Amino acid sequence: MGSFQLEDFAAGWIGGAASVIVGHPLDTVKTRLQAGVGYGNTLSCIRMVYRRESVFGFFKGMSFPLASIAVYNSVVFGVFSNTQRFLSQHRCGEPEASPPRTLSDLLLASMVAGVVSVGLGAPVDLIKIRLQMQTQPFRDANLGLKSRAVAPAEQPAYQGPVHCITTIVRNEGLVGLYRGASAMLLRDVPGYCLYFIPYVFLSEWITPEACTGPSPCAVWLAGGMAGAISWGTATPMDVVKSRLQADGVYLNKYKGVLDCISQSYQKEGLKVFFRGITVNAVRGFPMSAAMFLGYELSLQAIRGDHTVTSP
């Protein structure tokens, strides 16, 4: 690919680190709402986490995402940017020019980024969710079992990211690291389409025609709105993914995506697939705003430009 550029990967890494720091506390709340039991609503979940684990409970499992999701976002943004650039230049037959982007180019590039994201991101998400969920008392995770003999201790299942990885590989093999990957694929392919495409069009719509590129404020606003749209619409499959990946900390209830959907619907009805939609949308705004702003400003600094350019 003649237009391949490493700057997109470097800028994506910086933006990814910013998004983790901003979004992780609400991500913990979202995961507990979707995969845990005993949480009535968002505020109830926040109060219970704080009461049981103090403020540090909201940052449970953050070290691993901070080290890995930055790399994950680097790959996703790098793949998207280079793919859509290649498609645009191939369509116009002008390898050195900057041809206008079409909806079809953006759509295909978003889908490619979504597929690639699962291969790299499924283990990252699995470890994060396992660490976020393990603090829930066993009697709650076991859906009301009262016998303490069944659970002789409520010690954490994992002592940290490395212990979590080795435990999963030892018990389930390497394939265990990709538990919930099919649900993640069904979430991320359409999810990234509703992430990158709204961002590109919103940032262009907000930016006056006289400007050569969107301002940092426009990037922040467009990125935040794109994140809220993407995470809000992805919630149903995000619930399924979270439940599949959390499954196995103490029990194994689900055989796969369809079984998880069936069991969840039978026990809790259609509303279960919208658990955490509010916190997902709210969390999506600052997290994605930080992601895109970090990406764009880093790209600008790396290239020595004075204007912000869309991915």
C-alpha cells in the first residue's frame, strides 16, 4: 500500500490511552450492570461499588487496559485510516493525491477495522471484564445459592492480569481467551461503522468551509457525539458479549451467543438487552471525545501540521 502511514498508529496509541483514563470508571459500572446481579440501576450500581470497594473499585482492572487498549486503538485507527485512504486513492487512480472520501469507502474501512479489532481486542476485553467482575460476592454470582459449603471462600479468582491470563489458558486453553469473540464481532463491525462515519461527517459539517480542517473543539464535539451514537446502538450485543466474557469467573452458564441471548431473554425479558444503555451512551461521549482529540492532536504534532485532519 503506497499510502501506508505509521503516524496513524502512533496517534491512535496516544488517543487510546486518553480514552481509557477518561472512560474506565463508567466502563466498570457498565460491565457490572450488564453481567452482574443485584444492581437496580446506574445510580444503585455506583453506590454499591463505592460502598463495597471505595473509589478504587471503579478502577478495577484498569492497568491491563491502559497497557493494552492503547495498542488496540492504535491498530484500529491505523487500519481504518490506511484502508480508507487506500480505497479512495484506488478508486480515483491518483496514488499521491488526497481524493474525497465516499460513504462506501468509509463503510468498508470501518468494517475492516471492526474485524481486525476483534482479533486483537477480544482477549483484552476478556481480561478486563474478568478483573472487573471478580469482586462480586460468590453468593450473588451464583444467583442466590445460600450454601457456603458450595463456595468455601470468596477470595478473588485472579490476582492480576498475568494470573488471569495464565488461569484462563490453563483451564480453557488459548481458545478461552477468545470467549465472546463472535458476540464482539457482531458488536464491533456495525459499531465501528457508527463510530467513524458519524465522526467524519459531523466534523466536516461543524467545520466552516473557509477552514482547512476541524478545530479541536469540533473534533471533541464530533468525536463525543459519534461515541455516544456508536455505544448506545451497540448496547444489546454489548450485553451479550459482557455476559459471555464474565461467564466463567465462578460459573459457566452459557454455551454460546444464541444460548446467552435465549437464557437472558427467558429470565429477564427484552429489557435485559438494554441494560447499561444510559451509562454506555454517557460514557461514550467523554471517552470518544478524548480518543479522537488525542488522536488528531497527536497526528498534527507528529506531522508538524497546523491544522487538524480527520482519520
